[in-house]
Amino acid sequence: MAYYAVEYVFTTDKRHLEIRPRHRAYLTELQKNGKLVLSGPLTSDTGGLLIFRAADEPEVQQLVAGDPYSEAGVLGEVRIAQWNPILGYLADYIGHELD
């Protein structure tokens, strides 16, 4: 398994505010299934950051596609990059799983 950093950038459509409860419920299920490591909105409310645990980038793309934000079309941009946590408490926590 690998880790992926994902950045969501909202469109100017403010519907993300009404969709947010469904989005959070979806992410809660991903967390329970071990796919979501952490997530949170940017304080500017222009998007959010997420860390996924997945086999490969296509799996992350599928997880993002299933997000109510994606389904509603309120994401203007999604950036996905494989991430290798090296330092910090999260790296210490998951470091035993890294190659």
C-alpha cells in the first residue's frame, strides 16, 4: 500500500456547503475501511487536503470519484500525488508500513 496526498479545490459554486455532511459521511466510511488516513478543509474554505492509503493512483481516483463533492461537480481541480511521510508523528505512526 502507498500513501497519496490529495488536494481538492472548489469551484466558485457554494453548494459544497450543503453537500458537506454527505461528503463527511463518505469520508467517515473510507476511514473505517482504512482508506482515508486524514482529511480537513482549508481555513479559507477554498478546498481541502486528504491523505489516502491505496494500492495505486487509479484506486485513489476511484475514491475521489465516489465523493459526493465529485458527484455534485463542486470540485474545480483535484491534485493527486504519491506521498512518502518521512518525519513527524504521522511518519512515526505509519513508518512500519513503508518500504
